[in-house]
Amino acid sequence: MAAIDPAELDALARLSRLSLADDERDAFARQLGEVIAYLEALQAIDVEGVAPWRPDEPAATPLRDDVAGAAVDRDAMLAAVPVSDEGLVIVPRFVES
Amino acid sequence: MSAPSPWLGVDAIAAAIASRELDALAVVEVALARIAVLQPRLHAFVHLDAALARTAAARVDAGARDGALAGVPLGLKDLFVTADMPTTAGSRMLAGWQPPYHGSHARRLDDAGAVRLGKLSLDEFAMGSSNENVPGEPVRNPWALDRVAGGSSGGAAAAVAAGMLPAAIGSDTGGSIRQPASLCGVVGLKPSWGRVTRAGMIAFASSLDQAGPIARSVRDVARVLGVLAGADPLDSTCATRPVPDYVAACDQVPAGLRVGVHRDALALPGLDADVRAAFEAALLRLRDAGATLVDIALPHATAAVPTYYVLCTAEAASNLARYDGIRYGVRVAADTLAATLEASRSAGFGAEVRRRILLGNFVLRKDSYEHYYGRAQRVRRRIADDYRDAFARCDVIASPTAPQPAFELGARVADPLAMYLGDVFTVGANLAGLPAISVPCGFTGGAPRLPIGLQLVGPRFREDLVLAAAALHERTGEWHRERPPLAEVGA
């Protein structure tokens, strides 16, 4: 079965916010190509007039009373943040020059 | 009091704690001693906290002792969020993450008096069938140390099979409770989608994920399910319907129980001969025990695995977009936000997780969305309708759990498609949201002697029927009492 095209793999990696090491690109292209070829089996199923699946239950989104409840502690949350300062999450530069 | 056996089950321990025949502290010491001997060989745990467990046990001994799981040593697959233990999802991405909150599963276990000992190994983000997609050592099968324990709840199944714990909590998106239970010779139940909360369970594929118990008997699984099940205000997809007495259900086999069999599925080329023979023998025993065997059809069964891999990868690509290296988890510093995201995610995620994210974005892309994702959602409806039609003719549907017994470590690492095809019997229940159990039903004939599992699937929210049928089968044999040959590793 055909491996996916290297340019296709790069496009998917960009969409996925992933970079691939040189030594795994060939294996990934081959493995993904095999799986994608296998997924073609779905085209043989007649789905004419069939609605997409959706869960049957619960039938509606439950609502709670509009009353303030307990929230996660801010300092405990910040303790897991890789880089923070004075209660703020530090983010890398996001405006590209 | 003499030291209790490590093979005491959930039901027996809770009863002995309640009647003061045993103290929780004595029970937890036995578990800790056995874990100390076996962990270096099996690698079932990724985190163990003996001090926390002893504190919890002492609290049970000093308290009312009447919780449904009072004094029962338990472990959670490390996909469940715990405020008092690190939670990693088996990923470098979350190495050392200490959650700022306690998930609903851990909370319910604590409220029932359970003694949590630690966190159990899993394939990274629950993606895998062999517990080899791990940052550290893969879990070993207690029946043969060169074989996989199955996955993704491999640590949970191995720990229960080896007598380290009487029960553990796993999660099942496409078979991740049932397949390792089958490969390790224990009982594993995936509840109906919505029966058990998902709040505090790290998401893989939200429309398929369910938490459930692994234990050594049907009754023990039923008891733990009773604690986990029921409405949760923190999960709006969790069903609000009442929770029946699942332990009582084990003794309430409907007269003339109808067991459906999809014969065409047994023509699968990769079905192991010993697995097939054990399955056929299980059917005959069920018949001899009073069940009626009914031939049923699941016309779209062969589409289940491709449907599953379109949908689970699409949902995974979306769910795992949250790992950005900013708010928690690994951050690899780079000049810009985009470069930081890419560097952090590439360093944090292992190969299988990255493959599934790539595949998920492939099927979700605008120009392929209808061809793959849209179509798979329609095929999913077909598959769910097939089950609905089949349950008009039977109460439960029987099949093997896995087409092969435990395979050798490393055998399928380079061939993801071969690994995926092992999910052929289990993914249907996830796609249709159905309860399904795996129970031990025999062993392979050659060496090593490996366990084989029988799967029973029931209609939506009929865990009671699944448990009743599984208990009926359990009463026809002694497989669930067999113990793995761990003497050579000092146990």
C-alpha cells in the first residue's frame, strides 16, 4: 500500500503543530498510508439517507442553578503552569515579525 | 489475626472489614508487600504512595467501616485525575503534573472507603493495545513475562491478575478495559456510554471514552461499578437515570436468557484456533446452564474498526490540541508561540499519539472531512442500528474479546494497522455506546499457557443483564480462580 506523500505529511504536521524527526518521517508516511488505505473500506457501506450518529441520552443539556460554586484554587492552578509570574501565565511572543 | 491472602476479592474484603474480621491496615500491608516483590518485574504501577494508602486505611479502621469499598485496596489507571498523586496519562507531556483538583472517580472511591495505593500504567493517553506506548518500561503479562499485558489499561489488568490489587479502575475507548482483562485472565467491564462520569478522566475520544472496573470476579466488578455509576453534575453527558443494585443483578439471570452469536465474525482470518475453541466451549456451557443460543447478524461489523479509527483519531486530534506547553505540561522554550507549541508537543507526545493526531487532522481536513469523518458518523449509526435490531432477538451478544491471546512484546510495535485489527470484537460496543464485559473462559493449549476472554455485550444501560450473563458463565467454570505462575519471580 502506498505511503502518503512527503508534502502531505508536512502539511498534516503543520496543522497538528508537530514536527517530525528525519529518522521517523519514512515510517510515519508508510504507516499512515497503510491505515488511510484501510479506511477506504468505509466507502463500500451504503449510507444513503442515514443520519450521522448522535448520543440518545441524556436528551438535553442539564442546567444547574445560577449560584456560585467552588472553583479550583488559583495558586494550585498556577503551580502547574510551566512559566508564570505574579499570578500571570507567561506566554511566548505571538505576534510574528 | 493472621495475614489475609492477597487473593481476597473486593466483596470479601469489604465484608470482612465491616464485620471487623480484618483491619484495612492489615489488608493494605499485604497488597504493599506483594507490590514490592512484583512491581520490578511487571511494571504495573507508575506511581505508588504507601504512606497515603496507610493513612486512608487507618481512617477506615477508625471510622464506620460501612462504605461499599471500605478498606479495599484500589488503583486508578493514570488517566484519572488525582489531587494527591501526580497524573501523567502515561505521557512525557504531563510528567510530574500534580492536578489542582480531584476527579470524580477518585472522589467516589474515597467516599466509598476505598484505599487508593497508586496509579497504574497505560498506553500514552490510552492509545494502544499493548501498554508499550509508554515513557518507561512496558507492562509485562503476569502469565508470561515476555508477553504484553494488553492495553491501554494494561497496568490495571496486570496488577489485578497478579494479586497486587483486588480491583482497579480502567478506561475503555475501543476495548482498553476488556482486551487487557482478556489477555491477563481477569474480568473487565466497560459500562454504557454515559453510565459513569467522565469528569476527571483525561479525554482521548469523548464520544467513546468510558471508565470501568477490572477485578477477579463478576461480583467484584459489579460492586465497584455501583460506586462509579450515576449522575455527576460535573459531566453533562453522564446519565441521570437511577443506578440499580448491580451486585444483586449477578444473581438475577433471566429465565431462558438468550445469547446472540454473530457466526460470520468467527470466519475472521486472524482468529486464533485456541481462542475460537474456548469461545465455542463457553457457548455450550452457557447453553447447558439454561441459556438459549440465537444466531444474529451484525451486517456492518467489518466496518467497525475503520469507523472507529476515523472517529477516535478525529476526536483525539481535537482533544489533544489543549496540550500547548503553556498552561500545564512540558514547555520547550522557543522564540514564538507557534514554535513553542510545535517544540513542546513534539517533545511531549510519543510516536503513536503523534500518528493518531496526524491521522485525526487528515480525516478532519476540509477536503477530506465528508469522505472520512462525515461518512464514519453515518456508518456508526448503521452499526448502532445493527445492535438495536439484534437485541430484538437476544439479551446479550457473545464473542471472543480479542482474536488472539497475549502476543510477544515488540511483535506489533512497527505495524500500527496490525495492532488496530486486534480491536475487531471490542470497538462495536464503544461505537454503539453499549455495556460490555470480558470474563475468563479458558486457556491456550500450548506453552506458555495464556488466558482467553469471552465478551458479552448488552443493550444500552443493561449492565444488569451483562453482569447476570457473565455471572452465569462464571458459575460454569473455575478459570477466574486460576493464578498466574509468578512463583519464579518470588511470589
